[in-house]
Amino acid sequence: MAMEMQSGGKMMGFLVILLVLFIEMAAPTSASRNSFSTQILEVQNQLKLLNKPAVKSIKSPDGDIIDCIKLSHQPAFDHPMLKNHKIQMTPNFHPEGVFGENKVASKMKPGSSRNVTQMWHLNGRCPEGTIPIRRTRKDDLLRASSIKAFGKKRHKTIPQPKSADPDLITQSGHQHAIAYVDEEKYYGAKATINVWEPKIQQPNEFSLSQIWILGGSFGEDLNSIEAGWQVSPDLYGDNHTRLFTYWTSDAYQATGCYNLLCSGFIQINNEIAMGASIYPVSSYHDSQYDISLLVWKDPKEGNWWLQFGNSYVLGYWPAFLFSYLSDSASMIEWGGEVVNSESDGQHTSTQMGSGHFPKEGFGKSSYFKNIQIVDGSNNLRVPKDIATFTEQSNCYDVQTGKGGNWGSYFYYGGPGRNANCP
Ligand SMILES: *[C@@H]1O[C@H](CO)[C@@H](O)[C@H](O)[C@H]1NC(C)=O
Ligand SMILES: *[C@@H]1O[C@H](CO)[C@@H](O)[C@H](O)[C@H]1NC(C)=O
């Protein structure tokens, strides 16, 4: 009897241990199975949110699918504050002068970079009343560190020329070669940007050339509107040069995103897709291509408008998205940025601009020309006192100049790793 009790107790103990073992072994499996199906569901929901029903879809030679979405179905209108928004089809004001429907409709001025458009145009156009949106695919989402992080900046830095601690800047792994102004209030900026396809060493790095419109100090509430071109394998899954925009009203924390990947920017144009490849791009010592970008504030409504080339008014960021920028910008920056992940303990060989230094000049080094700002009287003009900034001029450099029909300009960029930048 006593024996039986004892062995029964042992048996119980053994069973308990078995049960504990079983639970311990089973728990992680069922948890990961759960999170796996949660992830699939999340991906599906996110894709449904991002990809609105298309009127027409165009397959671009670069592999993208461009969906033509009805104007009123665009992602902006998912924003609670835009539910009853009356879409503005033309800005009230344009800093280049009288601006009516005619100017928008009458395509290009002679001498403009008219052949630079977008690769998907080779296979079709979006009808009037729609806007072209690059379709987001499952793989795009899965490359992001998380589904919430998709379309947001992973590296939250901004060129901060007058930072008290220069080490802080280089630690982040970002390198810049920029020109900037920060002496007055700004209501817009313009530049014509040479377009290249810089080589990226690591898929988690990128190379971009852009205009930054900044409001506030470099604190937690920095406001930023950005537009330019970028090569970002992480974001797009390839090495093509793409037109992009970005905005944030809290220093890249909770608000903002690239392109139309969150609600905010209201697009009115049916010809240019954010995030789509720019075509063609420049070749070394051969054909050169550039794009003009103008960002300006409508003094009446306070919205920030974006124009591509001389005639494509793409749309606007509503004033309410911002705090500081709902008044004016305090700093404008133009130039390049790359991520240096130093994966093999050496400086990255990711290129900035053309991958060649400013001293090589036209056709070899990349440029920004006709740099202008919109001043307090809403006039476009050449800014006074342009300053420059770069963390390591042996890796990427910047050199300004002035004159002729290039107005205020600079060459920028470089190869990254080289004998002087190990
Ligand atoms: C591109 O521009 C050139 C000259 O500027 C012109 O001859 C040619 O027809 C244009 N091509 C297209 C596809 O617009
Ligand atoms: C992008 O370029 C890198 C090298 O610069 C190459 O290793 C990679 O395969 C390219 N990716 C694609 C998708 O073409």
C-alpha cells in the first residue's frame, strides 16, 4: 500500500514534469504560429489599405505596377481630418508668376528637360480624374523591419550643419554633402537636380539627392518636407533611381512617410507617380538629365505644393499636417545623403550623386543648379549666403558656384570608399 502510494506519487511527479516539458515545448511553437498568421493578416490588411481599387493598371518595364486610382479614392482621404476636404485642383498662388489652368495644361517650355519623365510612361498613361500610384507588394512590406515601419524612415537623421557635437552626426552612419540657408523665413525652394543612378553597396544603405524644407529646431518636433530622387533597395527592392517625397511633423517619429505610403499628401496629377523610376538617367561623360523640383507655400490656404519639371503640379501637403511649417520654413537644404553601414569595417563604397567628386565638373560630377528660395514677399530668388556642409570631404564633397544661366549651383558627391576614405 505504502509502496503503491509512493510509486503513485512518483508517477504523478513524472507526469507533472512531462506536462511542464510538453507545455514548454509547445508554447513557443503555437506562439510563433500565431504571430506568423497575425503577420500574414497584417500584411494583407496593409496591402488593402495602401492599394486602392484601380481604374486601370500599367506594367512598367522596371517591374513596377502603376495603378490609376480615382482622385477621390487616394490614400490621403483615409486621414480623419481629410474626410470632408475639398480637393484643390490648382494652387491659388504660384511663385513663378500668373498661374492658371493653361500653364498646367500647356505641357513643356522649350529647353526644359522634357524627356525626363518616368519609365512606366513607355507602357501607358493614367486617364484624367485618376492619379498613378506605385502598387505596394507583399515583398515590399516583408523587406521592412516591421509592417508599421514600412514607408517610414528607418534612420532618423537629418543633416544638421551647426550641430554642437559633430561626432553625433557621423555615429548615425549618415553622410551628407549639402548646401543650405538658415538666415530668414522661407516659403519655398527650387532647384534643378542632375539625375544619376549611384551604386549601392549594401541593400540596407541608400543614396539620395533632394531638397529639405525644414521648420523648427532639430528637436522632437522638427517639421520636414522633402523631395528628390533616391536609390533605395530596401524600400523598392531594386537599384532604380526613383522620384520620392517625404514629410514628417515630429522628427520622423510617429507622423509622415515616403510618397503616398500614408495619408497626408494630396495628389492631383495623373502623369507622375511618386516612387516610380525616373527615366532616363545620366551617364558619365555622356548624356545628362536633370529634373526641376519646386516646393512652395500657398499664402492663402497655407498648403505646401509640389511641382515636378516646368509643368507637372503634383499636389499638396495640407497645412494642418504641420506645426512650424504651417507658418514658414526656417532652413532649406539641397544636396546628397548616403547611409554608411561600414559592414566590412571599412567606409561604404555606396556612391553619392554620380559617384564622382565635384572637381570633375559637368558630365562627370552631379549638380544642383538654379537654386532658389521663395522669400517673405513670395518671390523666387537666389538666396544670399549659401553655406555648405559635409562630414568627410574625402568621401563625399560639395563645391558651390555662381554664374551664367546656372544661377547659383553646386557640384556634390563622391565614391565613398577610396584611398583617402578608407
Ligand atoms: C526628346 O528630346 C529631343 C530633343 O530635345 C527630341 O528630338 C525627341 O523627339 C524627344 N523624344 C521624346 C520621346 O519626347
Ligand atoms: C543592386 O546592386 C547591387 C550592387 O551594387 C547588387 O549586388 C544587387 O544584386 C542589385 N540588386 C538588384 C535587385 O538588382
